Amino acid sequence: MTAVDHVEQRYRLLFERHWRRVFAYALRRSTNRAAAEDVVADVFLTAWRRVGDIPDDYELAWLLAVARKVLANAYRGDARRDRLLARLHQAAPALPAPEVEAAADESEAAEQVRAALGRLREADAEILQLANWEQLPHAQIAVVLDCTVNAVAIRLHRARQRLSDELAKESGRTGHIEPTSPTFSSDTTP
Amino acid sequence: MSDTDHDLDNLLRAANPVDEDRLPLPSESPGAQLLYEKITGTPYSGSARRARRRWAGPGLAAVLAVAGGGAVAAYAISSHVSSHLAVTCYAAPNLESRALIVPAEAAGPVATCSRAWVDGRLGTGGPPLLVACATPQGVAAVLPSAPGGDVCGQLGLPALPAGATSLTSTTPPTAASTPPTDAPGTMSPGVRDAIITALRATCLTSAQAELSITKVLAKANVNWAVVTPTPFPPGRPCASPGFDEEAKQVVLTGIPPPGSS
């Protein structure tokens, strides 16, 4: 087998192993399926260009790191568009509700947790999602976020505390969510 | 991790809006397969080796014309290298070493791979002395070499000229190469010109170019050709069409924006 065959086979395996997980990642963070498909296309195009740079043990983390950047660029593009529309004194079109196809849990509690996530800082929400929705271990999260494993542990701990605070507030307002611990830290360390 | 953390994690997992297990696998998703084919230029269902030989088969009669910057250049087909869109750059003087497949640049395969070395993608310390050979699969392979060494000969491969302006080893580029007009499925020069004109005026992304070409083909009632994008390297964001009539493809490659050198 030549190196060319090796590269092509590796890309094929990469695509087979991770397309669905990258698609799920993009769907969770996009407003609709088409937007998610665009993200996935950008991610795998980048992977094709740089297949030799992808570390064997961190393939998914590498792909999700690319997806994160693609999404950030897309958000920036949306923000530019919205500012332009504002300047033109036009109302920005309302984004459609996320298409939560393949939804796992549409209960009110799940809705409240998602709402609480939405009120967190983006970095806190992202690390919680990587740990619980993508179910990545700390070492993989560190690759996605380009930080150390220790930093992941610290950030994750703080993000959990902040989410607990948000849920506690929500519980105080509605009584619907039932946090299991009475002690919710209010750590405000960035 | 405390019980509280466990409870919180359970809540979070229950709030996951997309159950991954209910999404299709690539083998079940036509969209995923189309994406794979568009990116790699190889059929999803076939093996990579067999698929690539679609480009590299003997007697390849494809005409690959690359239009860019207002000038049209058409490359004649070489007896040695027939995959003009990509170059394989090796990190060591053997075909089993680490390799990068990169889009071919007009300056030739050695210059193409030198850039990969300069960028640090193949090693540190800048590009070593490089030589270009033609692999049996019809791909240009660029390998490091000792001064005066004969890497291609040692590997049993024909050498390519280092300063080649196209990926041809024996035939220089010609100013124009017209497909035989009586060949079945041949695209008329008028349609090719319309495609080139549609893409020449401005810098179109791959997706925009694909849409424009699809419209031109539909208008001309050409329903046998497909548009196949290839990866655009950094600094070459504008789509340029190539015509591979044997494979019935209009291949999109990346070129620098109009007006840039």
C-alpha cells in the first residue's frame, strides 16, 4: 500500500467513525439542519486538507475543535448581518426554533436545563455540553478547547456550580426543577 | 465527583436535544455519502484505490482545462502523470513515509510541496532538496533527496522535471486543447466558454460556482456532467473550472482572487 492509499483510507475511516458525532455536535448548536450540514461539510473539508495533521488519539476532538471554529465564524457572520439589518432599520428575521430532530427528552425539566444552559456564559455552557452531550473525557475536551486538562477540570467544576445556581433560581421561581443538593455555590470566579 | 455533580450531569444528559443514536450512519445517509464524494472525488461505495484510478487509467482522454485570472491554459495529458489536481508530498525519501496530499499549484509539484515544507506541515527547518517522480497511480510524488541522489530511480519511478509548470513529464503545456467534437458526451467549446466566463468575472466560492455551472449546464441541456469541488488551499479561495470529460465532471479548483499575483 502506498502512502497515498494510506491517506485516503485514513480519511475514509475518519469519516465513517466520526461523521455522525460531528453532525450531532453541529445539530445541537445550529438553528436548523441545513446550517448543521454546512458546518459538517466545512469540518470534513478541513479534515481532508489536513488529514496528516490529525492526531490518531484525538481524531474526534480535533474535528470538534474545527467545528467549534466554524460555528464561531458563522455566528460572527450572523452578527454582522444583524448589525447591517439594524442599520437599514429593518427588523432582523427571527431565527427559526432549533430543529431538535432525534430529540432525546422534551420534558419540561429538560427544557428548563436547556434554558439555564442558555443563560450561562458561552464558555461554561460549552464545556458542560462537551462533557455531557458529547460525553468527552477531560483530555479530549482539552484538545477541543485548546487548554490543559487541569484547566478543563477547574472550568468544568465552576460551570457545574454556575448551572446549579441557575437551576436553583429557576426552582425558586417555578418549583418545577428539583435540584438534589441544597448547597449551590455562588462562585463568581471567572 | 460528588453526588450533586452526578445528579447535575444526569439532568444535563437528559436535556441533550439530539440523540446521536437516532441519527443515521454515513452508510445510511445519502447526504453524508454525497459530501464524501464531493470532498474526495471518489465514490463512497467503491474503494479509494479503484476510485482514484478513474483519474489515472491508461489512455486517459480527459481534457483538463484550468481557467484563471482571465487566461485559459489547457494541459496536455502526460504518459506518466494524469492526476493533475493533487500532489503527494512525502516527508522522507520512500513511499511509505508520512505524506500529505495537497492541491497542485501551477508552479509545479516541487514548488507545491516546498510550500508545505515551508509551512512546517512536513517537517521543521524548511524544505530539503526535493525531487518529483510519477507514481504508477499517475500521481506526482515529491520526495526529499540527497544532492546527486536518484530517489525516483531507486523507487523504480520515472522522474518529473523539477521546474515543470504543469504536472506533465513529457509533454509541455499547450495553449489550447480541444476535445474531439464527435466524442459522445463531449461538452461543446461554447458551453465550456460560458462556464469559464461565469466564473471569471468575480471570485466565487465553491458552492456559488457549483450553482452557476449547474445553471449553465442546464441551459445547454448538458445532463451528463457533474460538478466536483476539490479542497481549496488557503490563499486560493476562488473557484476555477476544469473539464474532465472522461469522468464527466467539471472539477472546481481554488485559485487566488482576480488581480492578486
